[in-house]
Amino acid sequence: MRKVRDYDAELKALESRAKAIKARRIEQLGQLVTATGADALDMETLAGALLDAVTSQNAEVKEAWRVKGSAFFQRRGRKGGRTAVGNGDSGNAQPGDDPASGSGTASD
């Protein structure tokens, strides 16, 4: 005989898990803002920069931002003694390059 499933309990467990994941994501975004130093910006400037990033249609600029972000996480991973978080695409950074200097295309 099959075990009766408690759909309500399963649904509540899934909702609880979704809330926990959303809360963790919000916390991680806050940590990212702090880690990058963006917490020094006023809210309007930060919001404007994020809105420009979201609405940007320029693929080259987005790729430059992605490379800078990847280098940031790789650099933080080495400093903290832990592995870098990412998609495993670490072939972009060259030894001796200063990832903090960037290409200048995205920041102007």
C-alpha cells in the first residue's frame, strides 16, 4: 500500500525553503555591496549605477564588467584562503595583470 502524501506539509516546506533562499540571496547582495566598497555611495548613485547595468545593451561593456567581477571574486578567494566562487571561467586573468585597474570602458 502506498504511503499517503501530505501535500500541505510539502507545500509549506517548499515555501519555507524558498523564503530562506530569498533571505540568503538578499544577505549575500548586501555583503557584495559592502565587499566592493559600494556602501560608500549614496543610495541614489548606487541605484542609478545598477539600473544602468541592468538596462545596458552594449555587450562589450557587459563583458568588461563580467571580467572585472570575475577578477574581483578570484582576488578575494586568494586573500581569504578559499576557492573562488564563479562559473569556473578563470582563463581571463593573466599573471601580473592588475584586475582593479580594469579597462576603463565601464566606469566612464
